[in-house]
Amino acid sequence: MTNPDIRKFFILSILLFIALIGSIPRLYHLTEVPAGLMQDEAIAYDAYSVMKTGRDHHGVYFPITFQSFNDYIGHITSYTLIPFIAVWGLTPLALRLSVAILSILTIPLIFLLVKKLTYDNTLSLMTAFILTVSQFAVSSARWLISPNVVPFYITSALLLFFVAIGSSKHQLIKSIIAGVSSGICLYIYPSMEGMLPVWLIILLVITILWKKRVDKDTVKKLLIISSSAFIIYLPLLREHLLRPQTITNRLNMVSVSSVHGNYLFTYFTHYLSYFPPSPLFWRGETNPTRTVSGFGYENTALGLFFYLGLFILFFKKKFIEKKYASFSGFKLLTIQLFVILFPIVPALTLPAGDFQRATHFLPIMVFLISLGIIYTWEMLNKFILKSNVYLFTIIILSFVALFAYQQYNFYLTYFGSYYRGITQWYFQYGMDKVIAFTSENERKYKNIIIDNTINQPYIYVLFYKKVDPKTLTEQDYKDFSHVDPTTNWLAVSKFRNYGFRKITSENMQGAKLLKTVYNSPYSQYGIYTKGGNLIVRFEVINSNVTVSNALISEANSVKI
């Protein structure tokens, strides 16, 4: 092999090693942490139903928008689940593998994206490594919900976008492919649907206004990309126009408009909440489905480099032009605009600073962190290494130690018993055992009543019983359409001989306990019989009232 070939092989080997390292925390005990299955994962029954009958569990034939729990999100996600369910069945493994595999594939994709932006192998490998060890990336890769697959799709779309913009051959086909990829992103999650078109339109306007700085080919490519994305988006746009609830339902559920006071001021403060160190690098969220208790979304040791990367992106143009000449001009503008625009849709929602609704920023965030690390390395080399090698060594080792200590504590906590216990509550651990018991005994009882303190209990019946979608009737579809008028969320009250309602202490007078099923250190499912019915009740059992009440309040008030 020639020297260039050896160099390529070496870089490829490093990238492969990084991806293999990244697969370990994404796949280790995948079905056990988080423990259980959240209702937003169990809604994968829709994919199972479409695979079997072409209809979702609401009876809609090959839907463009999935009604789900009346929030209409995750349109593409349900379809991409089908091959995983075809291979592994309707199981938690199939659902979570679909996310974990996409997260692993994002590692080489981010390398290619940064390489296309900067033509620099060191920065590209650094970005791939940071994404590999990213707490945010790892925790969001381990359970199924639409925002958690966004990083793969947006990284793919950005890569294809810059491939098309930089191409001199086959410009038309590359631009169409880039546009199709961007159009697909609009079906993934509302944040993308709102932000990407604005990003493309502003880029197009800027290129038209700055004709002297941008060549005509770039304008033409942008027009083709935007037009192709719009064509792909047309079926979804038509759905929104004909059925406004497909977009208004979700917005009404989580909108900042529900907050009393100055709406514009609230929106502005929410927009700014996506940039401070907390919750991004410090403290994190109160909702443990977002962040591990006591940790931010990302390693605290990386915070300084993120803000340094932001500073370089917007204010160190000479450094970028000197170090990464290919990243200047139009490419730099596109990333700057992306950073400015990424919170515009999440800022419309509650709570503030919720990065679960801004996962499209993850690829750019790790790029900025890597940019800050490379810049710091160069400054240390320039000003300290030559004059004081010991100080240089201490600084580097101190950072590595701080970073490693934070990572170690994160993984120790994430896979530890305390966090596992909390996620068991949120992910409704034990419902598989509950449904297994009710299924075995349902013929012995007139009705099976399940406590609707359990979030969307009917979907667990469909999922764990693996109800054959071919047996669903028009009456079943009608039962699945019941909506709570006060919250606008789906509130299914019955499915055949299963009923779902609040079970009070008064309801339980004279009931006989048959068995209990473990849910978490704070709770259990009690299974009782009374009056010929089988009753499943969710029960708080731990004497730690503070923790239990906090979990109840959070679980009942926070929707993803």
C-alpha cells in the first residue's frame, strides 16, 4: 500500500474502533436499563399492526400521521420499526435495537459530516469520539421515542446537504437526494418539521441577496434541495391542512401559551434556556427520563469546550479560515444559522430547556465541543508546551482525569440500582408480568379492571398480549378513540372485557388480594378479585413519602 492508502486504513481503523467502543454503552443490558417499557415505546404496537394489516390501532390504513395517544408524532418511526419487529417480534429488544443501531451508525456519519465540512481528519475523529462517549447520546439511544432517532436523520440530512452543495458532478441527482433526506426529517418529530424549513428558506434568501459572495450553482442547488424537500413534505402538509388536529393537538398539550403572563417574554426566556450550563452540563432535569439524577445532559468537563466552540464559530473567523479553510464562507454560515435556529420550536413548549425536544442539536453540539478541544490543544501547544512541559502535562492529565471521573460516575449511576429503581417507576416496570397473569386468568372473570394511574394501560394489553390486529373490530377502534376533554390525551376506558379507570380505596373494600407484582422500590401492582372481576391496582408502598410523592407528581405532569 502507498502512504495515502496506509493513512486511510489507519483512520478507518480508528473510526471503526471508536464505533465499536460506542456500541458497548448503547447495547449493554439494553432491555434492562431503563427497566420496563414506557407507554411511548409500547405504542410500537402500531408498527406491528401496520405490518400485519396495513392499519394502525385506530384503524387508519397506512397512515401518514399516527394518532398514537392523540398527540400525532413519530410518523416515520413507526414504519422504520417494521423490519425490526419482523425479525425480533413485538418485543422490547426489537424496539430498543431500532434506536441503538441508528445511534451507532450516527458515529461514522458524524465523522463524514465533519470531514466534509473541514477536510480535517483530526477534528472529524475527535467529533466521532465525543459523540461515542456523549452522555446525552448514550442515554437517548437506549429507549424508543421519536426524538431519540432524530440525531441519525439530521446528521444524514446535513451530510447529504453538504455533499450536494460541494459537488461539481451529478449536481441534480445529489441535490434531489439531499432534498429527499431533508424532507424525510420533517416526518420524524415536530421540532424538525418547524425548524428545517425555516433554515432552508433563510439560507435561500441569503444566497439570493448575496449573489456576489455565493456562486449561481449554490443558489440552484439550494432551490433543488428545498423544492425536493417540499415535494416530500406535501403529503404531511396536506394532512395538516385537512386535519388541523394533527399539528394543533400536540402543540396545545405542551405549549407555553398555557402559561399566564406575557407570551412573547415567556417564549424568549425559553429560547435562551437552551444555552446556559444548566441543565445542559450541570444538574440536569428533574424528569429522570431526560437526564440521570445529579447529572446534566452532557459531561460537565466538556462544558467549557462547548462554549469555546460557540465563540470560535461566531467570533474567530480568522482561526477557522486558517485552520479549516474549506469551512469558511457558506458552510460556516449554514452551521451558524443552525445554532441560532435550533431552539425556535422547542422554545414553544414546556418545560424550558428541555433538550429531549432539541435532539437535532446533538450532532452540532458535539462538533462545537470538539472544535473547542482542538483550539484549546493548539493554544496550550503554542503558549505553554514550549516553555513549561510539566504544566502542560498537568493541565492535560487534570482534564482527562476530570472527564474520566465524570464518565465513570455517570455510568455507575445510570446502570446502578438507585436510577434503575426510579426508571422502573417511569417505565412502568412489571406490566409484562401483570398482563401475563391477567391473560392466563381472564376467562375466569367477567371483567378485568386496570388502574388508569398506570399511564395508558390499554396499550400494554395490546402490546404484551400481542393482540392480533386482524381481530380488531370497528367497536375496538371506537373504544380506542375516547379522548379526555380536559387534557386532550387519549383516555381509553375499555377494550373488550378489559376496563381502565381510577381505582380508589372505596372500590377495594371487600376485595381479596391474589398476588403482587413488583414495580419499583416505591410501588407495586396489587392484583385482586372482587365481585367476579379481576382488579389491578397501582400502589405506593415505600415509606419514603417524599420520593414517592415527587415521582407521582412528575409522572402525572410531564409528557414527552
